[in-house]
Amino acid sequence: MAGTGRRKARSTVAEESVPSDAAAPMAAPLASMTAESAKGGPGLVVLGPQDLAGGAVIDGDGSAATLPAVSADSAAPVAGLTARVASATFERDGYKHLIKAAEAVYSYPANGTRLSLPAQKMLNFMIHLAGSQNFANKLYRMPKRVVRGNHKGNERIFDALKEIFDSSLVVIGPFRGRRSRAELRILSSYVRPEEEEDSDAADIHFQFTDAFLEIQRSSQLWAKLSGPAMVKVTSTYALKLYEIGMQRYQMDYPSLELDIDTLRKLMNVPEGAYKDFGILRTRTIDRAIAEVNQLAPFRVSMPEDKMKRKGRKIEAVTLEFLAKDEEEAAETYLERERHSAGRRARRIGKVDTVAPADPVEAGLADLGPLPDADDVTALWAAVLHALKGKVPAPLLAELEPDRVEEAPQGGRRLVLMARNAAVADTARMNHWPSLKSALSSLTGGLIEDVAFEVAARKAKAAKAASPET
């Protein structure tokens, strides 16, 4: 079958890390997806109940099969595109961006169970770590601080690990060249120390099963998740919708048509709960859409006119994932920087204005993690909007956001990359106060300075620092 179409633009990671011989059209995440469906029309993906039925492993011809074990003595298999992108992303960004195979994005827990929100988030970090090493069959070690969040104890970490260890997933996708439906365990083992120290210096040790690793390793399509955005999601339904959207919104055809049974499974709705579609929608779907729209770089909708009905019964819906424009992306960045206490009120339009804490009084440690690359881009879009008519547009066009860093004098600053030294000097001498003021205003004082670097100088410095020179 044909794929759903390529992404509009591959990520920087893919462009930099994937050799030219691998730049073929990527396969669809599920073998049942089609670019042109008789039911859904061009660009819509239609999944039926038969695509997500239970069972151990069923190959394309319908015959039963078993998952062959991967021999520890055999040569390391060739990594797919997803594994190579994950390795390059981890080397560059660490855990700020997480790469997750599309087959895992579209998986769901077996036997009608579901993973808790902490367990789902932890599993995403674990998958990304394994992907950084081409999904090698080994015991992995991950610092607790990566998944610990704001909680001070360790019991939730190891409870989530045990939950993952006790769970199985149904994964649909290519397996050794054939369309397969696999029900498989996630972890083969994990280590829980008898004395659980509260120190962040301690590590989590775990090992994935052979079958789970092989499906991930052979994947050719992925979702690039923002670590800072993912950890702020507050419901299991929203997290799953966020993952699906991050895999789809940059594709040529970012629509997804699902029958209700499939939608329930993909969003991890408990079996038997919310049987009526109206209740399912108000309790899970609408709330998940609202939260995702508040935190994600895309906007998801479920158009009424694209719902398929049989009488009064809704049989299928279409989810549309569209990238936000500059103003919406800027607002998303600002929302992620605000305190989570008022996020739900802002989402439903009941906002109590709270004066932001003074960054000096709060201390640098309370400012939260540094923004990731997506957030920096969104922040710059907000700055450009705020500086219209105040700073010459041609000058702003010669500046690009690079990163947010800790300033030597304290606080944080935005580093802008100038096309040449003349641009950097002009911006620094004539427009530094305007840029600084806009940044401080937009971030509530969290970022209160701006610095300029010249792209050519940075490239020359990087070359000089290279061990090959």
C-alpha cells in the first residue's frame, strides 16, 4: 500500500544525520494507512477495528506467528532511520527532544489496561535513551533526575518502572518486512535497590525485550517530542493526542480518520468506560484537545462536518493537526513559561491575574529548565511581533535565534546569530535596549538580556575546536 505522504520538511536532525542513500520516502507508521482511501478521501488515514484487534502476532496473511528472539551473539542489525535520528538528536539535545518510533506512538496497552501518566512519560524517556544507542540489546542506565520532576521521593519512579515491567503493548507495523500485529512485553528486567536513596545521583537500570527493540530499531518514521512540553501535560488522553499530533502535523496530509473503537484504544480510554460518544467526547476528547492546543506547536480539531454517522450514532471522526502561525506559536511559548497553577483556568477562560514573582527574589534555581530549540524559535516570533515599527525589519531579518543561556552576570539572555559583524554591531549599538525590553516584558523578567554572535565566527571557532584540526 502507498504511504500517507512525506513530511513537509524534515527536521534539522534528520537532514544533518541521515546519509543520502537513506533519504527515500518514509513508510507509513501503520501498514493499514493509505494516502487515498475510498472511505476518507485523499490524504485521510482510515483504521478499522480489524486493524487493532487483539491477538499475539498476526502476519499479513492472517496466519499465527511468534516473535523470534534476537541472538545476543548475532551481528548488530542495521538501524532504521528512526534509530539514527534518535542517536543524532540525543547527541545534540540530550533529553530536550525525544524521538519515538511511529509504531510506538500508535501502540496501545494490551488487555484493556493502560499505563499511568508518570509511566507513559517515563517510557518516552526510556525509549529515547535506547534510540540514542540504536536500540541495542543491553542494560540501560538513566539518571533519576531525568524523570523525577518536582517530586522529591523515589517511590513513584520505581512504581512507574514496575508498572511498565508488568505491562504489554499491542504494536502494529512492519516487522521483518511484513505487516504485523504484535502483543509484546516492554521490559525484560529492571533493577530496584533495597534502599532507595533520595539522591538524584542514583540511576535507573532497565532492559527492553528483544521484540520491542527490534520493532523500534527497524522503524522508518518517528515523532519528535519536546521534553519540556511533554512533562507539562496533565492527562493520559492529552499525552497520547500530543504524541500523535507531533508525528503527523508536519506531513502533507495531517488528517487522521478513526473509528470510535480505534480512537478509544489509541487514547488509552479504559475498556468499558464512557460508552456513549457524547460522554466520551466531553470527558476525554474535548479536554485533551484543549490541553494539547495550549501546549503544542500545532492545533488539533475534530470537525463536526467530517464525523461519519449511522443514524444518530457517531461511527468515525476525523482529527486534523495543523501547525500554528507565528502569533499562536508565540502564545504557546509564553503559556509553557507561565506557572501551571493557573493553566486550566486560562484554558477555560477563567483567569485570575497573579503578579509574577521577582526573578531576583525567586533565585535562578526557581526559573525552571532552559527553553528548548522550539521554544526559542517561538519566543523570537513573539519578539518580532512586539518590535514591529520599533526596529527596522531588514535588520531583524538578519538576526536568528540560537539559544537561551545563563548570563555571566546572572539571569538569562537570548543569543542571536547575526549574518555578519556589521549587523551585530548595529543591533548592539542602536537597538539593544528595545530588544532587551521586549524580552523582559514577554517573559516576565525570566529572560532579561540579549547577546549577539556572528555566524561565521561561530563556525570558525567550532572548526578550531575540532580534534581533526
